[in-house]
Amino acid sequence: MTIAHRKIAALGLAVGGILIWPAYAGNSGNAPFCPPSYITPTASELTYTVPDESGVTPGIPYSWVVTLGREDQTNFGFFVGALSWYQPTFSPPNVGWTHNSNWVALTLTSATMVTIVITPNVPVPCKTTTEPAACDSTGRTGSDLWPAISIYQGQDTTSVTADPHTFNPTGPFWATGLTYLDSSYKSDPRTHTLTYTKYLSAGKFTINIGGAAAKLPYLCSSTAPCYSGGKSYQAFITTTTKQNW
């Protein structure tokens, strides 16, 4: 697969920010079309890369790579599968979909309070209906994601050649050098917005973003639209010094 790569540095961005459309080079009829992502002007660095799902590139298939300092922020959007964080038909504890969720490689230059907000986004063009994170009949994603996240200390770009299809979203899994820290699927029942805050040291971290519809049967039954297909999201990551929090 041809990799489309977009790198944005904070230096020189307009006060109003910049609208980025990560694009797939050599787009075919089966290739997904990326939704827009808004990069805030104080973001130190944000990179989008089309994940390699061919089994050639080792390690976690990171979609987003971001570096943040103190009092920093960034936000970006894409889509994941409705059950990508928790697929009830998989064998526990490996109930997450490696390639149907999104992976973020986060580097913090200083110890800081990190707030992660994941919220549903507007429908966008996505993969064909044959893909796991499929479009609906109109060829677009849904906007009714029930988001979930997992946080691990460390990043992995070397562990295995062909990434296993599943992973453990609430504990250690096949990736080398990762330490499980925490996870959450507790969204606001009215807005579907997930807000999570944790104090983290300087260093490298991995964040998984996925869908947890199957964890909320009282809100999203197996016959409801929110239970399947690709779902758009917008992610916001903000750092704040502990003294000011």
C-alpha cells in the first residue's frame, strides 16, 4: 500500500488553525477517504500515516503520531468500528480489533496532566461495506460512536511482522515494550462524549481509540444502528501542568 504522510508543525500556523485532509495516495475504489482533521495552532507536532495492514511493517499500526509539551493541545478526526474496542464474539481477554481501531503514538516532552476527549463526529466517506469498519448503505460512516480508549506506556514499532488481528484493551498484549496503564468506555449517555484525565510522566505512550457499543447493551442493542459499521470520531488531547489543574 502506498503510504500518505502528512506532518504539521505548530510554528507558523495561523491563529485560527489549519484544516488538514489526510489523503490516500493512489486511492482506489476500495481505499478509504480520510475525513478532515482540525489541528490547533499550539500543537507541537502531528503526523498522520496510513497504517500498513499488509503484515510487512512490524509493530503497532499507528495512525497518528503526536508530540506535546506543557500547556499544549491537538485534535484530529478519523473513524473506527462500532465494536473495535470490544467485540463480544472474540475470545477474552483479546477482544479488541487491532486494525479496526485507531492507534496514537503520543510523546510527552514533560510530565503533565493529560486530558483526552473523544466525541462522535459527522458522517464521512469511508471504506466499502466489505471492510470491518464498513460504511452504511450510503457509503458514509455513522455519527453515533460510543467511544472507548486504552492507554499504555511505551510505543512499539518492532515486535512482530504481521500484527495479530486482536489485542487486549484492558491489559498487556502482544506488543513489545508496552505497559498497560488504564482504559475507559464511560461516555456521557446524552452526547456519547468520553472525557478522561490522567497525570503522565514525560516519555512515550500508546493510546488506542475504538468503539464500545457492545459494552452498553442498555443504550445500543445488537439490532440498533450504533452497534455496527464505521463510526466517525473527533479526538482532543490537551496537556496542563499539574500545578494549574
